[in-house]
Amino acid sequence: MEKRTTRSHYKRIGDKLVDKVAYKTENEALTLARFLNTRPEAIHKMVAYKCIKCGMWHIGGNGTILTNEEKEKIAKKLKNKTI
């Protein structure tokens, strides 16, 4: 599967496109993306990106498979707030 080179303002739900949640700051989006990456059911890494349509920040998957070691490292940093 190829990784996307562009990001979207929308997410697909069924056959409809819906606006993604927009965050005002990069830090806000990054913190949530990192939290999502620590969930046990997380498979693909979530990343924050600046939207070219609205100028705000969104979260989306980048296709990278998360390992348990990566999840633990992210969780430790979140706990210590050193990200």
C-alpha cells in the first residue's frame, strides 16, 4: 500500500465525506495523535498535519504500522510530558 503524499480536510464515512475535527494548534493535535498511538487497538500511526484548506490542524493515519515498543515509548513520554 502506498503512503499518501497529500492530506485531506475530510474523512470518508461510508460513501460520504465529512469534515475532520480541526485543532487550533499543532501541539493540541500532536498530543492527541500521540495519545491515540498508545491505545492497545492502534495499528497504524496517527500524525498531526496542517490543513491546506482551512489552515488548522487535523489528525490522520500515515500507514506506518505501530509496534508495541513504539507505543510504550510514546506512552512514557506522554506520562512524563517530555514530548
